Amino acid sequence: MGKINAAITGVHGWVPEYRLTNDELATMVDTSDEWIMQRIGIRERRILKEKDMGSSYMGARAVKGLLEKTETSPEEVDLIIATTVTADMAFPANANIIADLVGLKNSWGYDINAACSGFIFTLQTAVQYIESGRYKKVIVVGSDKMSAITDYTDRTTCPLFGDAAAAVLLEPTTEDVGIIDHIFGVDGSGRHYLHQKAGGSARPASHKTVDAKEHFIFQEGQAVFKFAVTKMADVSVEMMKKHNLTSKDLAWLVPHQANMRIILATAKRMGLEREKVMINIERYGNTTTATIPLCLWEWENQLRKGDNIILAAFGGGFTWGSVYIKWAYDGKK
Ligand code: UT7
């Protein structure tokens, strides 16, 4: 028997209805549509307004839609791996909650946290289970309710983030398609530039941490920007070189959507025209673990079997990486 590859055989996304526009943000902090569009490239982001609902609520909706469109019964799923930085609770994992909400009765699961690289790190983890030959249907779901940890009095972070979820189904194939390769890195010394200070075991929640706003995203934007531009481009170009891919050979770049300037700088280093880059940052902002599968979902109709695709991400930690995929099916499922 030929080598077993792991292929994405379906993708589905879910976004909340509420649109937080730049104009509405400008009533909350000293900012403007012009500044946000110029420096970040975001016009609006979705916000989950449902009371007491967290990221698993959105993740479950994405997974439910994925099962329906791929005609997969919940009992068939062997494993679900969730990725998030805004889990409903410190424990149990979002994967448990989503499995319960969707009825994955024969599945086990767990969460992975790699900040904005969460989706690609989790995808690659899922690939190992499929390639081992033991697993037939594995779901990877990224869901983040970034509005839960965003300080809407801080103009340097509040325009950046939004809420969303998206999921993919992975199945085995012996055809020459699927997830081909990955190049990943972490540098923990970067943790100081982008993190949530309190709420973990080092600084448990207290009146003091709440008063000091330490449960919100902290970011030194410029430092993160410099690393993100370099690393995302380096790792994508490295992947192209490793597989002798020219910009002509590539059908798509699917970049993490943190800042339009980072996306365009990465595409430029790869020699890719803008038409080959999936960009939806303008409508959703940075949804952390959901950005990449959300793009795949929105562009699914245009994808063709055999398309060479590079996924690229950079995030808190620091974490970064690229994944090389040969797409496994034509158009929308
Ligand atoms: O997904 C995880 C990885 N995260 C990232 O990749 C994010 C990386 N960083 C960034 O995207 C950018 O650094 C930001 C978008 C966060 C900020 O853009 P910047 O071009 O680096 O701006 P800056 O921080 O250098 O600020 C420039 C000026 C400052 O004013 P002064 O000191 O020059 O007077 C800021 O106070 O812009 C000001 N500013 C704003 N003005 C209007 C900062 N935020 C705003 C705002 N509206 N929202």
C-alpha cells in the first residue's frame, strides 16, 4: 500500500452577526477609520454578543456545519483537537465542550495553545494521527472570542481583534494530495511582547489584577510587527525553496490575518501577486486561531484538486510556521 497522506476533505466557518465598525470604535477610543485602515487594514470585526457564550459556542457551530456539509455523522469522528487562546474555562478543554455540543460520542480530544499559530500547529498534530493509519476522521477547530480579552479603552489593541471559529476535517488518502510538509518554530523569549498577564497560575485573578486590567491582551505592537514581518516571510520562502516551488507554481498563500502590511510584505518576499493571497482581514480582523481556516472556507469554491497552497502564521509566544498543502478536492463541498 502507498504512503498514507492526510488531506483536508472539508472546511466550514462560523462568525457572529454583530459587526463592530471602525466608526463605532471611534466613539469608544481616540481613533479613526482612516488610521485603522492605513495602519492595519481592518474595516470591521464580528463580536459574539450572546450572553454567557464563549469560544466553544462558535466552535460547535463551525463543527456542526462541517459535519453536515461533508455528510459525516458525529459518531464517525475519531478525534477532535481544538485550538484557542480564549477557552470557555481554564479547564476542561474546549474540545470536550464542543464534542458534547455536537454529539461526538466516539471521539476523544484536547486543546492546543500556540496563540496565532494555533491552527497550523494543531493541523500538523492531527496529520500525525491520520498518517499513522489508526485514525480515519479527525477534526481541527480554531475558535476565539477575542472580545472577551480585549480592552475597549486601549486604542492600541482594540481595533485589531474579532471573534470567529472555523474547522477542517482530515481524512486519509493514498493519492498525491494533502498536507505535505511543515516548518515551525518557537521562541519563548518573545513572550514578553504579547501576552495576557493574569489569570494563569503565575498571577491568579485578584482584585488587584482586575483593577490593573491584566486580564486583557497586552502587546508591544512595534516589536511584534518586526518579528512577524520577518518570520512569516522567512518561513514561507524557506518552504518554497525546500520544495522547488516558484511563485508560478503556487496557487494560494493563506496568511494569518493580523495586519494587512504584514500580509503584503510576506506575499512580496514570496514574489506572489495579490490575487493569489487570501485576504479577509478587512471584514473580520484578527480572529487568532480562526483566521486561516476562515480564509479556506471563504475561498473553498475557488480551490482545485492539486492546488499548491502555503499556510503561514506568526503569533504570541513567539510561535511561527508554514505548511505546504496540495489541495484534495474541487470547489465547494
Ligand atoms: O496576531 C499576533 C501578532 N500580532 C501582530 O502581528 C500585530 C503586530 N503589530 C501591528 O500590527 C502594529 O504594530 C499595530 C497595528 C499594533 C500598531 O501600528 P504601528 O504602525 O506599529 O503604530 P505605533 O504603535 O508605532 O503607533 C504610531 C502612532 C502612535 O502615536 P505617536 O506616539 O506617534 O503620537 C500611537 O499612539 O499611532 C498611535 N496609535 C493610534 N492612533 C489612532 C496607536 N493606535 C492608534 C489608533 N488610532 N487605534
